[in-house]
Amino acid sequence: MNFESNHTAVKNQTRCGVRRIALLAVPPAMELDIAGPMAVFDAVKRLYGASSSAPYETELVTTTEQLKVVGVTGLSLVADKHYRDVRREVDTLLVVGGTGARTATDPKLIAWLQKMAVKVRRLGSVCTGAFLLAQAGLLDGRSATTHWAYARELASRYPGVSVDSNPIWIRDGNVYTSAGVTTGMDLALAFVEQDHGSDAALAVARELVLFLRRPGWQAQFSVSLSTQVVRNKSLFDLQVWMSENLDRELSVETLAERAAMSSRNFARSFVREVGITPARYVEQLRLEAARRRLEQTRMSLEEVASACGFGSAETMSRAFLRCLGTTPARYRGLFGYSTARKSAASAK
């Protein structure tokens, strides 16, 4: 698909006029939380073409009188205006993350957020921007996510929020929360899809050379990464062996025997070191392995299920639905080898 056909796809999917997107940054702010979503919305404008009816108008607002937004990594940005000076109607308000959003205590800012929340069509956050929404009471009784490293803190500070550290973004009503850094782009693409359709979102993803548009239920990080932080060498070696032998029986009894521990002591030690039960860890390993095979091979569902230790395609499907909210077949349709090949071919 070339630039002209991308332009047509976006234009044909436009369903209403200009939508004003306001990004609130409390310094120090994470620069990519700002630049990522803005790049997505700007790509829509560019693909739509030079027109007074371009679909998005974005502005960066902040809490400093000088309008300077100091970045967490040292890059400074200049905001369009102070948040108090937002006068025109805002369609979507997105609170970006950073140390400032996580630690802000200004009651005037909180009151402004509460006032804006009832006016906007969509309210959202990127990364630790969720802390500011939670402080304003806007996540009470809702499901939300944030960067996995701060999920426990968010849940502890705001017990009224149902925090899930796994998804890359969550929608609860008209409130959206996303995980760290690049997931702000995933959330922005979801907004584009909601506003202008899947063809428009795919066109933007191609324009920005994003390989996939990830749905919210995609996990924040690989379960295999947890192997790298286990300090107990016997458990570390066992985790490596588990990942290489997923088609075997991996019961607690089997794993405990291999670790030369009693079943009870093994289960306690595993939870202490890894943070989840052995059964849950095995399931996550098998899901991760199945996803790789669905993405990269043409193996049948039965073959994938057998290779990953699920036993049957039906058992694997139940695990996918329970943990990922989709079926293996639909997952392959979204992310599989043939889909990636078709996308690459159509982009030429």
C-alpha cells in the first residue's frame, strides 16, 4: 500500500470532524509517552492530507507557568499551554507518565482533572499517568493497568482500583489506561481504530513502521524474562529445563523431584522466587511457546497443542480464552506468519 492508498483508506474511514486531543504532562515526564501518541495522531493528519477537516488536533498541556516540560531522560519540551488555559472542547484527555504524574499532589490539578473527566469523550493514561487519575478518584471501581514495575505500588496506594499488571492497555467504560512507554502508541492506535476504522489504524501503523497493532490483552513482557531474576540456581536450572520440555508432564510432584525438594517446600520456594505458582508458570510458558508457533509456523492447532504440552487443541483453546481473551485461531489470524507476509506484500 503506497502513501496515496493510505490517504484514501484514512479519508474513507473518517466518521466525524476534528477531534481535539490534549496530552497532560506533569514534569518530569516520560518523553516517549508524549512523542509516541502524538506521532500516531500526526500520522493520521498527514495521511488524511492537507485539509481544514483533518481528523485530529493535538496539544500538549502542562503544570508549569513557563510551559517547560522537563523530561525524565533529560530532553525538555515546550507545551502549548498551561492546563488552566484549556478553553475549547476536548474530545480525549491523555495523562502521560513520568515521576511528576506519579508524585503530583496539587489539589488544583486534581480538581481540574475531575472537572475535565465529565466533559471528555475519552479519558486515558500512559504508564504512571494512571497514578494521577487514581489520585483524582477517576479509577475507583475500575480495572486499570500501568507499567508492570509500578503495578504493586498503584494497587497499594489506591485499593479501590482493580490493577492488572499484565495487559498493555485496558478499557473500562470510557477510561483507558496503558502500560509503559511504547504502549502509549498502541493505545493511540486503538483510538484511531475506534474513530476511523481498522483500515485507517493499519495504514498509520504501516506509515510508522510498526510491525503489529497490539490489542490490549497482549502481555507486557515475556514470562521467560522472569528466569533471569531468580537467584536460586536450582530453580533457575529447573526453569530452563521446563522451557525445553513443555511436552512432558510438569506437575508439582515431577518438578519437585527434579529439584530434589519436597513438593510443599518446592511450591513455597517457587512462589517466593518467581511470584506465581508452578502451575501458573507452566501455563504461561506453554502459552508463550504456543504463541510463537502460531506466529512463526504453519503447524496445525493440534500440532502446536501437542508440542507445547496442552495435550489437545481444545485444552489449548480454553487456556487462550482464559488468559488472553481470544482463541488460538483468532490469534493466528491477527499475528500469524501468513498475516505478516500479506501485510508486508501489500505495503510494497
